[in-house]
Amino acid sequence: MAQTDRDASSVRAEFREWLTAHWDPDLALVEWRTRLADSGWACPSWPVEWFGQGLPAWSESIVHDELAEAGAVGPPVGGGMGLAAPTILAHGPDSLRRKLLHPILTGEHMWCQLFSEPGNGSDLAGLTTRAERDGDEWVINGQKVWNTSAHHAEFGMLLARTDWDVPKHKGISYFALPMHQPGVEVRPLRQMNRHASFNEVFLTDARVPADMMVGEPGEGWRAALTTLAHERRFAGMFRPRLPRVDGRAVREAQAEADEYFATYSWYPQRAGRADLLVDAAREQGRLEDPLVRQAIAAETALVRANQWTAQRAQAARALGRPPGAEGSLGKLAASDVARGAALAHALIGGASAMLDYEDGVMDGVVAEVLVSVPAVSIAGGTDQIQRNIIGEQVLGLPREPSVDRDIPFREVPRNAGR
């Protein structure tokens, strides 16, 4: 049957038939996911030649629902599936698609993101990690920061400067960097909320084969924008619904999810924990306080509005549209939600909101909220960056003035690099 002739009901029936014939919970997880990937059903909206079915984006939700209904395990979560795969799929080349997409689908390769640097803040295009050609390899030197999963990733999505004599956005290239090599040093970062979710990565004469470049030399910024658009959708951040059946594949998927999401155990607190406001007010005996009630009501309205923005983005995705500026709208709204919730928690708890452990409000959860919430306005692009994107791409406002956009990067004043 031609791809264009496959409607939702026929796709559902076709996948259900395949799943009934092939799902076996006693398989090793990688063996099951290999079956799923080879069939094209792991990501049915991907092109047929790249382990998909060539179907519209709505097919993804059908497969997701059928997997859950059958009690079967789906593709892995994480930066590989959520960020690296769609970027490689969009920008190629074919040799990398052939080499890297399949082990992402099976969960054999974990990825981390090597974008941010300590010397360039929100100006990602001002990065100074350098890549210099040496025969069939590129030699990488520099430092990256805020790198989740870098301590156990097989590959890193690396942005490095390959040309210093063109404007800053033009001299960047995007690499799939092998992480397990002598020139890559990963150090954990301890946060003020006691977690250590991130790392800093030091690159000293690290090497990456020339054929591991995503896209064309000097065109890494285009590929980076694809990665960032998916990141603003919080791709890979949602825990999968695992079946309640026994079997090796299920047990291994559960262990995989537990390890991955342990890194993000504090992310609910980073988001403000608006869901705990009523309980906190009840615990503190302030449910009837008019100021508290007003704060909770205002926060509830923000949460609902943000949910509608997310649903709009999901609807656009179901229609096959790539991630766009609605991701920036959603991320900016998430910052407003988090800050509003933190302020409401502070109002409810008073000075006790600063106390940790059992001495604090809700056994210290609120204290963790207060020190974690500032991160949501920084991670994945600051609020200021999101406002620029919305202003330029949604409202059609003129581009923000820049003094360094059109001059060779070598001539740009900076506080790091050469």
C-alpha cells in the first residue's frame, strides 16, 4: 500500500498486527528494540530509508498508544532520541544517518550535548572551542559546561569553531564526538540544591573523524538551531509509561529509565511545584488567607494557560510541522509559572520556607523549590533569548542590533579563547 493511502485506522491495524506477532517481553531489551527499529515502527514518521515508515507525524501517537495497550516497551528516552536523532535526520550526511541512527533507536548509544561554554554565556554563537583539521580528523580543544549525561555518554553533540575569519555564526561546525577517548575529561558540577546533574567537559587534543561532522563545514549553526528547537519542547524529558508485566525487556527498560531520570529528580522543584501550593497552604494553616488564595488562583491560571500552549505545540507536531517559535513561547511561559509558584510558596511558608529537611515546609521540598527555580530561566536558552525569538519570528519585529554579527570572529572582543 502506498504511504499516502495509509490512513489512521489502517496504520493502527497494521502496527497492532505486527506487534502481536513480534512483541516478546522475555527478549533482551536491545534485541526487542532492534526488531522495532528494523521494522520501521520505532519512529514511523521517519523516512523508510532511515528506519521509519514514511508516515505523517500523527502516526507516532498511534504507535505510542498501541505499545502501551499491548504492554510493550517503546524506543529509549534521552538526548539521543530527543535531540541528536532529529538533528542528524534533518542535516545528514547519509553516512552518519546510516551509522548513528540505528544504535540511538536501540538504546545502545547514549548522547550528551556539548554546546554551552563558561566564557560566552547566552551568546552561544560566541563559542571558542576550536576544531583544527589534521588529515582525516579534527583536533578539538576547549571547555563545555552544563553537560547532562556526559559522564556515561558514548557520543556528544559538539559545536566547535572551524573558521575564525568569518562572522561568528558562519564559522561553527557540528560534530558527533566520541566521548570515550583520552582527550575528553568529564567533571561533575555540584549545585546549590545539593544535586549534581550536570558536568563540565574539558577537551584537550580530543579527536573526531572528519566523517563525523553533521551537515557541512561552517554550517553547524543551522544544525544547532534544530537541536535547540527540539530541546525547547523538552524532548526526552517525559518518563515513558512502562508496562506492568514481567519480562526481561520490561525489567531492563525500567532500570534504564530509573538511571536516566535519577539525573532529573529535582526538575519538578525547578518547575516550581505549583501542584503543591494548596497542600502547603493547608499544612501552614493559611487556606483561608485571602492573599494566599489570590496567589494560588493566579498561579493556577498561569499553569492552565501554559498547558494550552503545550497542547497547541503538540497539535502542530501532529500535523507534521517542525518545532518552531511556539517552543520559545512555552519555555518562556514555563519560567513565569516556576517563578510565580516560588513566590506563592514563599508567601505561604514565610521565613520557614527557607528551612531545609524536616525543619522546613513540606519537609524541605519548598526550600529546594526556592533554590532550584532560577535554573528554569537559564537552561535551554535564557528568557531574554526566548523573547528575542518570539519578537523576531512571531511578531515580525526587527532583528536585535548587533555589533559583532557581520565581522570576522577573530576581531570580536571576548573574554575567552584566542
